[in-house]
Amino acid sequence: MAKGYNRPPSSKGGGMMAQFQQMQQQMAQAQEELAEETVTATVGGGVISITMTGDQVCKSVEIAPELLEDADVEMLQDLINSGINAALEKSRELAAEKMAPFTNMLGGLGLGM
């Protein structure tokens, strides 16, 4: 090659960067959608119902009035704890499902996600 000759920039790098930016935008949108989507877990035969978003924010806890008639505090605490854990698990599953395309893509690029 002649001295001082500048090779035109490769379109490969620019294309890769554009794809990465597009993927970032898609990931941000998926995260926004997760914040809007909800999952509900019920325990105790339906007497406790916990609703949580896909980004693990508890939106509501519903307790059937008949459960409070017995007023067994320990049982109520156990049921609420169990319900929260079940809702968290469902929320994590939803997030993993929604983000799987991105984690697979990033893992394929050697980023170990």
C-alpha cells in the first residue's frame, strides 16, 4: 500500500455498534414492559393473594376477611411470607423469559451473561 493511503473505514464495526445500540433500546423497552406486567400468586387455598410486577415491585396484598376471624398471627405471617416468595418466583420467571433473547445474544458474544 502506498504510504499515506487511508483505507476507508470498515462498515463491519459501524454495523456492529448499530446492532448493539438497537439491542440496548430493545432491552430498555423490555425492562419498561416488565415494570408494567404483573403476576399474581395465591396461597392458603386462595386466602392470600400477592400481585407483583415483572421488576419485583409488590403492587398489592389481598387477605380474605374470613382468614382474620381466627386471628392466628403466626399462620397469617407464614402465609404472607409464602405468598411473597411465590410472587417473587413468578416475577423472576417472567423477567427471565422476557430478557432471555438478550442474555442469549450477549452470551453468544462472549460476555458471559
